Amino acid sequence: MDDASLEGLEAERALYGPFTQAVRDLVDTAIRTQAGPEEVRRAQAEVEAITARLREEGLTGPYGVRFRQDGFSRAWGNAVVGLRNAVAPPLVVETGERGVHATFHLGAAYEGPPGSVHGGVSALVLDQMLGQAAGAGGKPGMTATLTVTYKQRTPLGDLSASAWIDRSEGHKTWARGELVGPDGVCVEAEGLFILPRWARERLAQSDEPAPRFFE
Amino acid sequence: MDDASLEGLEAERALYGPFTQAVRDLVDTAIRTQAGPEEVRRAQAEVEAITARLREEGLTGPYGVRFRQDGFSRAWGNAVVGLRNAVAPPLVVETGERGVHATFHLGAAYEGPPGSVHGGVSALVLDQMLGQAAGAGGKPGMTATLTVTYKQRTPLGDLSASAWIDRSEGHKTWARGELVGPDGVCVEAEGLFILPRWARERLAQSDEPAPRFFE
């Protein structure tokens, strides 16, 4: 359980958000720099020194997901939406009447075919969106199957994604979604999400609200 | 086209490989550090300074894929296998008689459910593996559809993946693959890969060998 106060949470967000963005910018630059060997070796030594200092106090395992009493959870290590994860673009997912929506930018770090978003990155983004659509509709679950259909090339740059619940039966929820580029829908996905037994048992035993999503 | 000499290529590999690994270690540490606010702010300022220096000379766009006359290509910006991409674990994919295989480690940066690999990250890895299996079998293509089935939770840690061609017809290839954890197969995937028209036309007009993969 996450027992941070709301003030403490905001202070952490204000600290780690910009820091992680700085790391994302370094990831992008590391791909694209044409600086000379001496400059790159100097940068490597400096990055290693920063990492060593930050590691002096740290978690021994991954970040995990911190569930709050108010039903919100903090998935700051998540590979798609994690505030503290430089692998994540990160997506900021908004919940509306019809489902969930996000606008985001995918740069050089998400490349597959030249100038294009990696097909697997589109699957990664849509898996998260579909899972959050299921959770936002009160039907959280883990992915059981995911089918992704590529309609056209997805260019790197500014993109958006939407997802919604198609139908649900008991602890099974089918969700659908799409990734949209400047020329329309590029990728479609459908997935089956199932609330795992351990989560069903835990929810049955407590009066905690269901978490919004598991991944 | 990539006109680097083999010696030049090895020198670049020796320079950028360890540098990018240092950036990966920083990404991991940024998620898990519990250093105080002053230390984090100091790290942010230093990372921003390194990025600014490295950006003075750099590509204006993404890395792309550099095709060599000898048929090999350099996808160093690729989100799964890219030597210069800190988002990539990176996978080192080996080609055998039956298809392709890779062993790799997924740490905190690839988390979805607590302690587990993000379902979308499994899809990302398998999309790349299936695409490379198609290419290694002489049938390169871009992903048209990908279906991923989750058999059990995939724990973060040491994993392996394999992929192979199931069948092919003309410029369409169906590939299959699996992601394996300490307790066996965690995720299965099947995908349809199609050689795009522009690539078919380009290959028909030249005597270049077919590239091994497109993403």
C-alpha cells in the first residue's frame, strides 16, 4: 500500500518528472549524436558516476505498483505510463465517457522500419491502452490475448491512441483500440483481459476499491 | 547505404555499445533510486549538460536502418535490438537451423504488473523476433498482424525467446514464436509479415541482396 500524503506525492512528482524527462532526452541524444569519440567517452564516464551516486540508496527490486487507499495506484515504473521510467514515452491517459485517450510523441527511441514506429511499440502502447480501458470501465484485468492489425505505416512523431470496452462477461473483458497518425488509423488492436484469481480473492476479502489497471 | 569500413564499424561498436549500456544503467537507476531531492536535482542538471554537449553535433532525424552492400544492415536505433538505443534491452538475436533465438535480461524498466514483464513488452520483443525469423528465412517483411497469447505471468529477470517461419506464400510469411521464463513458456505469438511493395520494387530493380529484416 502507498501511504504517501497527497503533498508528498506532488513533491515526488515535481522532483522525478523533470529528472526522468532529462534521462529520456539523453536516451534520444545517445541514438543520434555524432560527437567525437573523446566526447562520447567523457559522457560515458560522467553518466556512470551519476548512476553510482544515485544507486547508493535505492530499491533492491523493481518499482512495483503502489496501491492507494483512495483507489488510485502509482505505476511510476510502468514501461508505458511510468513517470519515473525513461523507457516510457510516457503516455498520459485520460478517461472519458467512451473509454480512454492519450496523445503522445514517439521519437527516435521507438523506431523500427526507417522513420517509422516499431510495430512492437504500437503493440506495447495499445496493450496498455486496452488494459486501462478495461480498468477505467470497472473491469481491470491482465492481458490474456492481444491481436494487433497494422493498417498503414506509423510515422515517428505526434500520435494519439484510444481504447474502449467492447463487452464483458464476469471477470473477462474484451477491449478494442486504435493508434492514430497524421493520415488516420495506423494500427488496430483487440484484447481479452482477465482479472486474475489472486486479485479476485484479494478484492473479495477487503473493502478496497478495485485498482484501475494492472499494467 | 552504409559505407562504413568493417574496421570503422567495429570502432563505432566499441564506442557506442558501452556508452549506451551506461545510459541503460541510468534509466534503471532513475526508476529505483531513493536518493534525496538535492542529489536528484544535481543529477538532473548534470544529465542535461551531457545531453546539451552531445547534441551539438547530431542527426536531425531518427537513426534509420543502414543497409550494407554485403546484405547486412545496421539497425542501431531499433527499439528492441538497437546497439545505440537505451530503450532496447538490447536483444542479440542468433540465427540457427530452425529459426532465431535470443537470451536477454528484462529489469525494472520493462515492468507492467508488479514484478512482471509488461504484456506489451512481451509483444514488442516477439514482434521483433518473428520479423527476424521471417528475414532470416529469406522472407523479410513488415508486420501485418500479430496475435499474442499470454500463458502465464512473465517474471522480470533472465528470459529467452525463439521464433521460426511457419509457412510462406509469395511475399507473405507467417511466423510463430515464444517467450520463455524460468517456469517455461510464458507468451506465444504468431504473425503475418508482408514484404511491402516499395521494397519488392526496389529489390526487383537491383542486385542487392534482400535485407534481413525491416524492424
